[in-house]
Amino acid sequence: MTLAPAIRRLALIVHLVFSVGWIGAVVVYLTLGISAVTSQDAETVRAAWIAMELTGRSAIVPLALGSLLTGLVMALGTPWGLTIGFCGAFTTMSTFGYESMTLLGDGQYWRAAVYIGGSLVGCLAAVSAGNALASRLL
């Protein structure tokens, strides 16, 4: 079943809201984690860990699930189904998460920040370029 253009556009908007919100929540989570690891103040560390738990439970998980569900709706609304977009996105996100956590775990905070920031900017630039190209072709 292929989605009608108006439904596909609405699904894309909702998907982007969930996805960008998810990215923002992960950036907040990483910022809190870096603050907790680098701070010498016990109260700051405790507050950061509490905020990380709340961010994970109240923002990251619901936004990730929303992104997953809207991505599934969009994928199933194409002739290709889940074969191309969903699997490609899954491997990309898992690699991004693994590399980010490895850099942070090794204490390479500057490299992790550059990697995460560069990945986000690169992804948004690629999406913008893809949307511009698609709007010209379609």
C-alpha cells in the first residue's frame, strides 16, 4: 500500500518532529553525562545523574519509540516496505551510538563532541540536500 502524498507529508512531518526531538534529548543526555564525569562537586554529579535518568525515561525512550513507529508507517507506505530505509537507518544509528559511547568511555570528550556534532550537522545537511533534490525531481 502506497501512502497518498498528503498522508506521506504529514507522516514525514511527525517523523521529523520525533527524530529531531530525539536528537535534542540525546544531546542533553550526553551533556549531562560529560558534566557528571568531569565535575568535582558531589551535588552536581548527583543532579546530573538524576536529570539523565529523567531525560532517558521521559524524553529519549518515548521520542525514540515515536520515531520508530512513524518510520515504520512511512516505510510500509512505500513499495519497498522495510527493506531499504529502515534497515539502513538501524545500522547507521547503532554505529553512531557505538562510536559515540566508545569515545566517551575512553575519555576522549573533545573527539566525541566533534564526532557527534559533525555527524548531526552532516546528517541534517544530507537530509536538506535530499529534500531539495526530491522537490525538484518530483
